[in-house]
Amino acid sequence: MSPETTIDLEKAKEHFAKVMQEQIRRVSNISKSGEWLDYSKLKKITIGIAGGDGIGPIISRETMRVLNILIDEEISSGKLQLKQIEGLTLENRIKQLKPVPDEVMEELKACNVLLKGPTTTPEAGSGVPNIESANIAIRKAFDLFANVRPVRVPSQGIDWVFFRENTEGEYVLGSQGIMVAPDIAVDFKVISRPGAERIVRLAFEYAKRTSRNKVTVVTKANVIKTTDGLFLETARQVAKDFPDVQWDSWYIDVFSAKLIDEKRRREFKVVVLPNLYGDIITDEAAEFQGGVGTAGSANIGKRYAMFEAIHGSAPRMVREGRGEYADPSSLMRAAAMMLEHIGYTEKAIKLNKALDICTQYEAKLKITGRPDGATAHDFADYVIATITDPRLNVKWDSYQKNPPN
């Protein structure tokens, strides 16, 4: 930067003030979010299915095939409805210059939960309008503060559940940074006490309810002292309400290393962490299960929930004509989480058992993302055959007792 470069501090201060005013309003609304929705009291639960873009429509189509078999009786009786939602494509979002077009948002609001395929977020400098992530927009609109991502590999003693804060951190303001001078860029990170408190409390409640009794809090509070420091301090306070649940804290860099430590990683059970760290760590964790293509996630709020794969839309696969070879197991895992969330636990267990057999135990089909592997359609056929196999529980139990190496 040359000595003559002028920094417009007044413009920067004005921008910062606007950003902070929005955040103050957001945080004040956390306490007004109301009670949790009781799905058992609904006469009909409407499940929105949005394919997204890239490989999203492909893996969504195959997941819908599995769901139609799994919940056929509930659909026929009118207890559950699958509603296809179009318009969440990259092309439509760019055309309307909105992360979620207004008509699509209205359709989402008419549903009780959403099963969503991946959506592309344009990157800076790509020549495409700098619209916000559709995921972030939906999380904001429905206050989906908890991103829950399980990773399970029985043969390695891995049984992790990650609680990633979903509405704060770097991502919530990722499109609102500012160039204060031609050579100086500033982005923002925000963590609030109410925001940290509710995600940490949810993790502790889950650990207690599932008898896991161990929570690990991950930050970088030794360096990022204000925001991460507040997250860690809030965890200390919440932990006092759960005397029967053990807890410890790790710094993000050391924790990411210990995930590959064969002895240490077996000690982790429930992990809670801020937004950006959670995004990175859960991608790393998914590699143990077979990669991000195998892992689903839940985005949970008190009145709404969105379930999705943790991977992106893989536009390169589509450009190269390999979209049909995408792995749909991630979205199928997300569908199982969705079924459990709305009260259909037995259906969720059945789907998870079938996916365990198809991806980890038998794994008769191999998905490579290329023509030398199975297609998404082939894999869905395999899952459907496994779900409808009367020996499903017997097979799964035998693998539990003697897991393959």
C-alpha cells in the first residue's frame, strides 16, 4: 500500500455500525423464538424436497425413491406428504439476485421440514453476482441455530455427534466484509452469549439424554480471545447445570490433529463448536466414514428444520458428464435424521441400518464418482432391496457383533 492511499474510516465506521445494528436485532430476537414445535401434534407433516443444483437433483431423486418405499403407508394415510420444491437452482437465484427467491421461500414456509440437495454459492471474483449462500439464508430465515452432524464407524470405535453453531461466527457476516482501502480487506466474526448458550445447552442435553455423558468444547480461545473466549466461558456456565455430564475443552488445531489419533479419538462423544470450525472439522470427520459424500446433517431450530448432505454441489462432476455417478448416501443419511426428528424413529433406524450394511458392512456396490463405479440409481436400488429384506435386523445385528475390518 502506497503512502498516498487514503482509508475512508468514516465509510468503514458507517458500514460497521449498520452490520452491528442488524446483529443486535438478531440477538434480541433469540429470546423471542418461542417453544419447540411438537410434531406429534400435527395432523399432517409436510416434507419439502428441494433438489438444489449440480448433483443435488440427482441425489434428491434417488433419496425420494427410497423414502417413498420406506414411508409408503404414512404417505397413503395422509400423515406425511412429500412436496417437491423447484426454483432453488443457481440459475434462478442469480436471475433474481437472491439467495432464495421469494416464491421459493414461501413454499419452504408452507412445509414443516426441508430435505435439501446441495446448492452452489458463487465465490468472489468468479464473475457471477455475489449472492449469499442459500443455506445461510434459510438458516437465518428459520433461525436454524444447530447444525448436527453424526459420524459413525463401528470398526474403529468412532461414534461422534457434532453440534456446530449455525447462525453466528464468520459465516453469518461472510458477505458483509469491507475493503477499507484498496489493499486492506476486513471481515467480521460475531458470537453472542444467547447464541452460544443455546447450542452448548442443546449439546449437553443430547449427551445426557443419550447417556453419552461427555461433551467436548472446541474453540481457539487462546488466540481469538473475545469471540471464542465468550463461547468457552458460556460453556463453562452451562456445564454447571449438567453435573453428571463430563466435559473438556480443546483448541481447534490440536483437536483436528487428535481426530486422527487412534487412541484419543475414541474418547470423543459429543462435540460442540462455533460455525467455521464446525464446518471444517465435520468434513474431516466424515472422511473416516467414507468421505463427505456419506455424511448427512441436520439444521435445527425450534419451529423448523432442514436436512441436507454436508458436501457441495460438485458442478465439475456435472460438467464432465459424471453426475449420475454421485453418491446419494449423504442425503439418505440426512433423510434418516429427518425421520427421527419428526418422530418416526423406527423408520430412521431401519434406514440407517440399511445404509450401514450398504456402505460399511457388505458394500456390494462401490461408488467412485466415475463410470468404473455404481450409479446413484444403482445404489438406491441396493438400499431399497436392503430395506425390504426381512433379514435386515438379523444381518445388521451380526455385523455389530463381528464388524468387518
